[in-house]
Amino acid sequence: MRGCVSAPSECFLRRVNFGIMEFKINHKKAGRKTYMKRRAKSVITEHKELAPHIFSLKIKTEMAKEAVPGQFIGIYPKDGARILMRPISICDADADKSELRMVYRAAGKGTTEISGFMAGESLDILGMLGNGYDLDVVRDRRVILLGGGIGIPPMLYAAKKLKEQGTEAVAVLGYADSNTFLREDFEKYCSVQIASMDGSVGTKGTVIDAMNENGTAGDVIFACGPMPMLKAVKAYAADHGMQAFISLEERMACGVGACLGCVVKTKEVDHHTHVKNTRICVEGPVFNAEDVDI
């Protein structure tokens, strides 16, 4: 794992996961909000395929009342051979219905197993996890929402909450091809620009190419996507004198910061590790781009 001397042992992770079942875990950092983490049962209310290997999952859970854009939950496979949760970002939350929506890619054995679960089945989840986007700091600013690939889903909930608070936003979404999943959902909340790597729809290339082609204007960037995209976003923001908040992806084991399996280098010394790195699953996944060394 990147930034980790060695991967956490399976024995250690079994102890971590058992502890989560019994106790609420509370992490706090100056300047960050505090969230309680707990393992709980939920019920699947809807599960469908949106595009090849891209699935939309809705579950009934009281955690929906706590969800912040940019946060994620851990979903546990039912196969006993796979003990670790699969981290999946929040795509939408409906507090009134106590319903969370996740849109994910079935890529490995765990998410492929999850993709076969049906409506009505119970699901073990861990949440709420991580620190999301701070909407208060952008209340009077124009936000550019950048999503690339499977980094598109978490930007939808951000678009929804920004509209609710009266903040102007534009979404620039990057796809591999013409399978523009969630595009119509975004159009309910803000204007949308599209990029595709094969040029089949919108601007041919990346979200940066789309912004350059369309002259996209804004004051601050919220972004989620693959690391090459986030590096480009950080450079773009610096070149244009903009603030950027980026959501980092990394392989995760425990999801609560105990195993140090998902760290990123930082500009300043971290309060927990006492070195220049920090945990994506706890202090992140959303960071000010200027604070992390990517």
C-alpha cells in the first residue's frame, strides 16, 4: 500500500473489525468535524446496473441523516473469506426516507459479490466515514464540480446540497465513452459539461480539456477522480489562483484509521502519526489540494 511500510496483518484486522462491532469510534482533529463510526444493519431498497459494471445501490439506514457530501461507508461482503469492508462513496442521501444511495464499479471479488445482492436483503455497513466537503466555506462562491470516472458519483450529492443552500455550481464530468451515467441526475441541480476520452460525447479528453474548451469559470473547485486527474486539478487551481478541495482514493483495510494502510504525504506534520503524512480514511478523503503532496 502506498505510504505504508507493510500491509496490516489479517490477524490485526480481524481484531480491528471485531472492535468496530462493539464500540463507537471517535476521531478528532483541529479544524475537522467529529463523526461517530458504527457498524450497523441496513436493508437494500433498490439495486440496479446503470452502465456496464456500474451499479446504483440504495439502502435504508439512519446514517442517511448524518451524511455529508464526500463521505463514504464501508459495505461488508457476506462471503466469510472476505473480512474487510469495501469503501464506497455516498452518491446521495435522503434524510426523510432514511435512505443512502451509492453508485460504484464492480471491479474486484468483493464489489462483484455486492453487485449480486438483491432488494430486500440485509447489508452490514460501517459509517459514516471520513470528512467530506465543507459547504459553508463556499456559500457565496461559484463552485466547479469535477468528477472523473467512478469519482463522478460523490459529486452528485455535493451538487444537490449546494443547490439547496443557494450556491451556484457547474459540473464538469469525465467519462471513458458515451455511457454518461448520472448525467441527467446532475442536470436537476446545475449546468453540466461533459468530456469523454474517446470523444464520443462532449469534449474529447479530460475534464481539464473540457474546462479549457468551454471557458469554465468559478471561484473554487471540488474534485474526485483518479490520481492523474487530481494532480492535474491541483496544478490547474494553482495556475488560476483558485482553491481546490480534492477527494483522494486509496485501498483501505479498517476504514477507521487504526491500520495506517491508507496514508498520503502532507506538507505539515500530522497530529496522529507525528510525521508528514495523514490518513485518508479519517482526516480525508477530502483535503485542500495545497495541504497534500501528490
